[in-house]
Amino acid sequence: MRLRQLRHFLVVAEEKSISRAAARLCIEPSPLSHSIIKLEEQLGMTLFHRNGALRLTRAGESFTVCFSLWLSDV
């Protein structure tokens, strides 16, 4: 898990859209999506519901709080 992946996760969670998050991060949507998928694989859990609108899972909601607090200390 890398700091960049955590930042990607938080921006996607805030934007609720890979496309908008990618624009905000100045990267293409495909690498951003791959970054999120890799993070989920490393954590062993799904962070987003991907059917229809992008929504956080319960695990994603919990990680949003934890990652936000952790990043504010970094």
C-alpha cells in the first residue's frame, strides 16, 4: 500500500466518480481505477460498490475516516 493509493482512494470517495477524481488528480481514469483495485486487493476487501453509481461499502466508509485521520498527521 502506498501513500499515493490512499490519496487516490480519498479523492475517489469524495468525488464519487473515477472520471471526476482522475480530472482532479490530473491522471487518466484507467490508471486511477487500477490503483483503487490494487489497493482493494492488498487490503483484501472491496471499498466501493460499482453497480451503477460509485458508492462506498461499509469497509470503504470506515477506511475513509481512518485514512483521512492518518493523512492529516503525515
